[in-house]
Amino acid sequence: MAAERLEDFLRRHEAKELLRFITCGSVDDGKSTLIGRLLHDTQQILEDQLVAVTSDSRKWGTTGDAVDLALLVDGLQAEREQGITIDVAYRYFDTAARKYIIADCPGHEQYTRNMATGASTADLAVILVDAARGVQVQTRRHACIVSLLGIRHVIVAVNKMDLVGYDQQVFERIRAECLEVQGIRGVDARIVPVSALKGDNVVSRGDGMPWYTGPSIIEVLDTIDVSHDQQLADLRLPVQYVSRPDASFRGFAGTVAAGEIAVGDPVLAVPSRRLSRVREIVTFDGSLPRAGSAQAITVTLEDEIDISRGDLLVHPDRAPTVGRILDAHLIWMSDSPLLPGKQYEFKLSHRYVRGTVESIHHRIDVNDQSQHAATELRLNEVGLCRIVLTEQVAFDTYASCRATGAFIVVDRLNHATAGAGMILRSGAPEGAHHDVSVFWQPTRVTHEQRANQKAQHPCILWFTGLSGAGKSTVANAVEQALFLRGHHSYLLDGDNIRHGLNRDLDFSDAGRVENIRRIGEVAKLFLDAGLIVLTAFISPFRSDRRLVRDLVGDGEFVEVFVSTPIEECERRDPKGLYAKAREGAIRNFTGISSPYEAPEAAEIEIDSSRLSVAECVDRVIRYLEANGRLRN
């Protein structure tokens, strides 16, 4: 009988809805005391815990002879010594209506990044305001971050009403002030007068404020409706792990971020755009006919398609945006400032991609949400930034789906989390991002047939090096040699491409990335036509060159590093560019004010300061012959 009652209790507990919320506010507004009161008055504290807290109150407490309930939450010794919250503390409790996870966030400005971490998964925020002090700078800061993180429900707990004699006029004045705060105004905000120390309006009513007839904190928490907060109803299943326990099983594991998936559904893998259908949905408890948001599942497909960790499974007609340029709100969490142009790792869902913050549109003053010009972001600052990635990624806006609209920024040197971002929109020009409903159409004449007709094995000869290294000179000479031998080729030169196809691009990091992406796509088309394609571009970033290499098959991308030293390039300076760059007349000039990342393992390396043009050509031709690219 007891076992049945236990099973019934566990079943009812499991069925309860889970609500995650944070407590935040200025230093010493009583956040930890409020949580302690919630735990105490909902009878969530075990007897031995209460004995321990009673003992600790004599040593660390700030409430005289009374039990200091804040010590239930402030677990770090430094927190108890200073009487403030430093780290994010998580606590769990439940009522008859719901289960709760509370994140008690620090109030001090220097720990704002900790507060943002706690808020990133919350459904609701409880912002405390000291009745004796009113709205503070940190109150506005936290309300701003709560707003940026998409939290649509806010309880403002006007705390310490006992210190102002439970004065209704004080409460009404603070209430009016709160309703003008950005992040509280315009959302579902409930403002409740409380005394966390005495317990008034936290769980029970108390006798101090008979003039207040609204709900208590726990009544709001138990009844507030957050079921419609997730606006996106379309399927989003980020692949966390490819499961291959044996040769007969290949599944894609992850937690459904939004929408539903069912056996037999057509699914599209993005960004690769491969189509298949769901064969089976597997869980720890067995197979399911369908699964929904927040369920951890493994999906098997009817077709063997290439899917990797970090890809998304979606419904084909309701796919996310795919692109490499994002505009996002960024909360900076590193002691080292954010510098536009510096390379970072960006983690979106389960995928790591390199990229840069190309520019800061503006910094946001979190006190009043005013916008200011900025060239960097410092610790705890917030800005709207343009992000440029080295690879295509699938994403949604943060407002529509948190899981696929958020990312973290990782410092490549120390692997520390440097920032957290919320995607506002695609940064690509209107119509420039990829439509995942467009599919590659095969042609009846194949790549192999075109190559056989021309009696050659097509490839891309990718000449890279500094300006003045001799890329165009050698590439032209190689193409002439190929032509004289009867081979079919075409040379894509950097200056020529920027006269037409890429005339709209500048020389910023974003412009350079897009320049190489377009060239790579054109080179791939020429390769498919059966041609030997020669390209002569500085292409300074390894990631961009690797992106083009990944577009084509094994052996079809031949990197030719023209390694002429910068001193020789500057001595030649055929266009006078180095001199202008030294004078500051040209910005972002590779080798002077912008980096060049030399290839680590180029197929061919030539130094035109030590080899003649004929010797350079001979080295390239001999490589092509040795690797079967040229037919007799």
C-alpha cells in the first residue's frame, strides 16, 4: 500500500509543470531572504537544515536573534562574510500546482554576467526593490537584461515594507516608478508589496498590509500562464550526438527545441539541405510515435544522409534562416574588452564556428536603454553587434526560439566564455541569405562526362599570398602553359572579379569573407563544367580557403602558396598600395593593418623572389602531372 502511494505521488509530481524563475535586483534588496522565506513557508526545509541554519545565523546572520533565512541560499563563505550574493545559486521546490527551479542571481554590478547566465533559461523574473530606497541603477540594469533575454513575465517584489511601516503611499510611489522602467513596462508585470523577513505576501498574507488585495508571490507563481511564451511552433531539433552503437543503427540524438516530430514526417537537415523521412523515434523508455518540445530523443531516418553534431532537423517547408552574417545583442562577460575584427569561436546550439564581431552598431546604456557609439565593449556592457562567421549556420531570431536564436562567444586562446548573444536578425542584405527550400537540380550531362570530353581531370588551382607576391603573374603564365598543351582552363583574377560580380563588396572582414565565398561558388561551377580553374586572390584567412576546399571533392582543390616575403612584395609594390597603407590612406590592408594567415600545408609552395616565372610554372605543371590531373 505504501509503495502504491509512493508511486502515485511520484507520478503526480512528474506530471506537474516546471517553471524556472530568477530573483534579481540591487545589492541587499533581500533576494536570498525572499527565496529562504519561500522555501521555509512552503515547508521545503528539512529539520536538520533548519537546525544548521539556526546555528549559522548566530555566526553569520544579519537578523539579530531571528533565523536568517538568506543563509539557506548564500552558500559560499565569501557570500556569508560579505552578506551579499556572488554566484548564481539554484534551489528547487514545489507546490500543489507546480515544480520550480529558482536562480538567485547576484545584485552587484561586477557580477552582472552571473545574473545574465541565470536568466538565460528563465520563464519569469522576480525583481526586488527595497521599499526604503526605491528603484536603483542595478534595478534598471537587471530589468534591461531581463528584457534582452526575452523574459516576458516579471514580478516586482517591493520588499522590506516593514521598514517603511507598511505605508501604502510608499508602495504606490514605487509602483508608478517601476512601471516606467524599460524591461518592466510593456511586459506582463505584477507588482507586489512584501516583507520577506516577516513573511507578508510571500506565501501567506500576514497582517501588515490589509490595504493590498492582490495575489501573493506564490499565488502569482502558481497561476501565471507561460505556455504561450514559445512563439515558434515549427520543428527545431538540434543534433547533439550521432549515435552508432553498432553497424546496424545510426541515430541522431538531441532535445526538441520547438515544435513536434512524428514517425513518417519529412525532415530537412540544415544547413546541408538533405531530405529524408523519420523512420523511428527512440527514447530510454522505448519508441514513440511522436515527440514534442523539451523531449530528449534519438531519431533514425529512412535514408543514409550526412548529418553531424550541430546540424538542425526541421520540417522542409518551415525552415530557419541559413547564413553567416548576424545582428545580435551581445552581453560581454570577459575582463578583456571585445574588439571588432578579433577572431572568436561562436557556439550556436551544439556547433562551434569561427568568426568575428565585424562592428558594434551601438552600445546600450542599460540604465535607460539609450544607444551610444562604441568601438569596444567592456565587462558587463551590452551592445548591438554585426557578427560574421566563416561557415553557414542555421538560426532563428531569439524572440522566436531561444535554443536556435542564442549563442555564446568563446575566447580562442583560453577557451573562456567571453560573451552571450541573442540574435535579432540576419545581417545579410534583403534576399541574400540562403533559402533552404531551394534544392540543387542535377543535369543530364554529368561532371565526369564534361571532364572526359576535355580529356582532363578538373581541379581548382588556388593561388594565395600577399599583394605583390606574384600570384596573378604566375597564374597567368600557368594558364598559358595549359592552353598551349591543349587543356581547357579559366583564370579568375581578384581585381577582375571586383570590377563586376563583387563590385558591391568592401575590404572589411565581412566583405573579404563574402568575396571568397562567391569566388568559391563560381569556381565550383567552372569545375563542374570540366575546367581547370585558376584563382589569384590574397584570400588571407585559412578558414575561407578551407571553406572553398570543403565545397569540392578530394584532390580537386590545390592550394598554391606564393610565399614571397613581405619585404620583397613591398619593394615591388606595383600598384603603390603598401606606401599608401603605411601612410594610413588604406585601411585593412593585408600584411600591414590586417593579418595574413599563411597556409599550414599547401599542396604547392613557390617563392617568386627565388624562382623565375618559368620555374614557378614548371613546379605547378609537374605537380598536376604527378597527381594525374593532366592527360596526355
